[in-house]
Amino acid sequence: MRSEEELNAINEKYIDFLENDPSVILGEMSIREVVKKAGLGPFTQYLKVIEIRPLDDYKLWCRLRTGEIKIYDFTPQLEFPMYQHLKDKSKFNDVIIDEFGVPVWMDADGVTRDTDIGISCILIDGVNVPIELKTPTQAL
């Protein structure tokens, strides 16, 4: 298992790469390609959400496999057509984590993945939760 310092250094390298590579900014690369190009190799196993809870005001409480806890404000995403249906709070609150550690919402039949949010969005735009605020209700 990697130390917290090692994970933080890898996280910083990953975020720096995401913020500065034009092909990432334009959405031309998959996460797998990003990780490979950034030279992060086995770090992909840590790029997962392991626990998620919807909060008030369209926010998501996310525990990452690295141990980090982030609050991600989903509100700006609701303006995009692919996320419009999530303005319905009951649908937004049905967020789950798929087998790849990605937050997803199911479609009307409850079987297939309809909408997801990339882990890179949570890493970059999510707000770190202090360690003493470990549970979703404490984070409010």
C-alpha cells in the first residue's frame, strides 16, 4: 500500500496533467489514456469512488479509494442537456457507483447506465473534506 505522501504526489501529478494537456481539456482522451500518457500506470486502481451520498443542493459526498473525501457540486452540470433530467431531485438522489468506481445514474428501465460523472471532475473540482468530518451529515 502506498503512503499518503506518495498518493498525494501522484494525485498532484495527475491533476496537473489534466489541467494542462490540451487533448484532456478538449475531452479527446479517455481516463485510461490520460493515466497512461501521464505516466501514472498502476495508479488507475486508486481512481475510484468507493462510497457516495447525495447531499442537499445537488452536491455529492464522495469517498475515494485513496481515502480522500470530496464534496462535488453538481449544480453547473445541470445546465447541460445530458444532465437535465437530474434536476428532478428524486432522480439525482438515485446515484450509485458502477463496477469501475464511477458515479452513475440509471435510465428509466433501471438496468443500463444513463449518465455518469468522471472521476477527474471530482478530483479537480471537488472540495476536500477535513478528516474530522468523515460522514456525509457532518460535511453539510
